Amino acid sequence: MRLFIGLTFAPTTLEQISNYRDKAILSQSKNVAVSNFHITLCFLGAVDKHRPHHLTYTSSTCHSATKSERT
């Protein structure tokens, strides 16, 4: 299972993004479903669903990586 930490948008914002995308992108391109619009804050990667303790380690790793990028 691939996991990430992300933020979604308010319905009105989703509609605005979708309208802009429909005007800006070529008709033959493959569009992402509006229900999948989000901003990824941190990609956790592949996580074994039978090992939830791995998420704690992954989350702290994500925090460490983000912190080191700012310095």
C-alpha cells in the first residue's frame, strides 16, 4: 500500500481548479479525477498494511527529511 500525507481542497476550489484545467490542458491528455486532487506534503512510500508500527518510523523519517531540506 502506497501512503502519503496530503491536503485536499474545499469543493468550490476543486471546481475552480477543474475548470481551469479543462481550459488549459489538451483534450487528448489523460486528466486526473477531481476526487484525486490534493497537495502531497510528504510521500511515505510503500507500507505493509500488516505492519502499522512502520508508519511511526516512516513519519519521523519524513519529518527528518523535510527538516534537513530547510537547512
